[in-house]
Amino acid sequence: MKVTLLGTGGPRPDPARMATTTLVEAGGEPLLFDAGRGVMVQLVRAGIPLASLARVFVTHHHFDHIGDLFDVMLNTWMAGRTAPLTIWGPPGTRQIVDALTTQVYDRDIAWRTLAEPSSGGWAPVEVNDIVAGPVLSTERLTVTAEIVRHGDGLGLPEAFLRRWTCLGYRVEADGKTVAISGDTVDCPGLERLAAGADMLVIPCFLARSEIRGDDARRLATHIIACADTVGRVAARAGVKTLVLTHHRPRPDDTLLTEIEADVARVFTGRIVMGRDLLTLEV
Ligand SMILES: [Zn+2]
């Protein structure tokens, strides 16, 4: 398997990083995890033929993870995709895709279908709203999903939390395992995703020294994994390579170096500090 970090940033615009999106090439095909800002440009830079993209896995509905989903649907089509594009994601993904194709971009899709008939007409998008469990199984690979915790402990209203499911994914192919945690804190779902993984791609948002004050502690405890957590999770799960992603704009690398040192205090495996377009063999 091969993992390419297409985006390693977050919601805030960062000239150095697109939003968190990861490509896994497994069983001879490209699998896209999330579709954040810049995904299509990064796929071109990574040399992936756009029309070959047929499977997208959405972790959750924050805009830094789905902001360019329309671009994936439309540009794979414009690049010659004729087969359906299949998208898996938490409950509500179908509603989002339907809104994009039948409301936001319905005129564009109709225009291109009518004005550029050589494109062969709209190539459909199929959506599967999923929760934990088996997602995809082919002769060469399997993908499973787990529910992870990203904001659940904040005391948000039950009515909202019923509409807020966050997923991580585990890809197994060629005897290897890659886990994509999605945005999460330490939780049983993350533990199952990471168990014995050859590679875990996980956010590591703050250095230990940045976890000061109520807001930062609340964030590190309930919203997104930070340098106080990630190494411990990986060590407990027996992960071989830990890839740290979802970074915020920073003026220089000082705190990234600190994050790496924080994680290395408890995790003795290989640590990779994520940067855009880094490709890793698994
Ligand atoms: Zn998020």
C-alpha cells in the first residue's frame, strides 16, 4: 500500500497546507479519505489520473473535510469518469451530496451535459450513509469503519449529537493495515482502528506546552487528539508508523519539533510529521 498526504492542514487557510485529506493506494486502486480544500489540485500534483478515482470515504461533516467534495464529483466526471463515484460517510452524507448535485451544482451539471455532449452526460454519484462495521470488501482489500469521538463530550444538545457521527477507517490489503483516524480524541473506536496497524494517520493538533488554559484543555480532551494523547494511543495499539496530520498555521516549525518530541517520549515506533504531498510506502 501507499499513503499520500494530500492535505495536512485544518479549516484555517494555510499557504503551506491544504485541508486534511489522505489518499491510500491499495489493491491497485486509489481510495480517497475526505475531500478537503485543494484535494483535486493535490491529486494532480500527486500524478493520480482523476478519472480513476471511484471511491471516497468521508470521516465527518466539518468543512475542512468535505469542502471540495463537489470538486471531486465534478472533476472526476470532467476527466472522463463514466462509472459511478461511490461515496461512503456518516449519516447525512447522502443529504449533502444530494444538495450539491440537485441544488447547488444542478445548473452546472445540466449545462455541461447539454453544452458539452461529448462528455457523455452526467456520471452518477452513489452514496452510502454508514456507521461502524464492514464498508467495502473486494478480492484485494477491505475497508471497515469505527465511530470515533470528536466533540461528543462537550455537552452539545442531544438533538445535535444525533446528527453528528464521526468515523475513522481501517484499510487492509496485501497483508498490511492502514488506519485513518479522522478527527478524534482517545476512544474505543480509535483503539479498534489502530490495533496492530502498520500505519496510523492521526491528527496531532497541539504540543503539550500549548495545552494550557480551559479552552486548550477542552479541545485536547474532547475535540481533537494532541501531543499528550497520540503517542500513548499508538504505543498501546502496537502501531508501527505514526503519521501526524491536521496541523494549524504556524509561523515556523518550532512547535512541530516539540510535538514530535512529546510523542516520542511514549512511542518508540517510527514518527512521521505530516506535510502535504508526502508519500509513504506501507
Ligand atoms: Zn473536524
